[in-house]
Amino acid sequence: MKKLLEFIVKSIVSSPEKVSITEEAPEAGLHRLTPATPLTALSEQTSHPGRPTYPQAQTGSLTGTGIKNFIIRVPQPEIGLVIGQQGRVIKAIKSLLLVLSKGERFALEVQEA
């Protein structure tokens, strides 16, 4: 999957030698927040008259969940080419990778080289 991503990105930019793609595990500090109750129930719960009570969020670490994080580093003038108008190019790249990923979860991040 990394080779395909590298091939696609290097085909888009005008200076492919400056493109680098690394695969990293998520940082230990990243957490996924999941609401404990549905949002529709928020208006029904009250601890004080007239004040809503918000549920506590459950945190789950993303480490060990099998999410691959691909960091795409391109020169600053070429970031727009990789992302595209309204993110169309990067969304298309992600769609292609989803077909080949066979259910594996991944994230794409574009950074300045």
C-alpha cells in the first residue's frame, strides 16, 4: 500500500525526488473520544433544573488498533496539488487505497517537507 501511495503522489508533483512517505504508528497520547450516551438523550438529562448534564466521554487509545498512519511530506508549493480543490485529490487517493487495504484502517496526513 505504501508503494502505491508513493507512486501516485510522485506522479502528481513536479519534483518527485523531494517526496517522502513514512508509515508511523499513532502516538501514545492520541485518544478517541466516544460519547457515553446518544446526543438525543442530552436534552432529557438534567442535574439542576434547566441545566443539561453532559455524559462523560470514554477514552480509548488508538495504539494497538491496527491503524496505519501514512505521513506524506511534499514541498510547500506542491501541497495544493496533492490535496486538490476541496480535498478531491487526497480523497480519491484514499478511495484507491481503501480498495486495496482489505479492511485495514489507515490515515493519510500531508505535511510540508
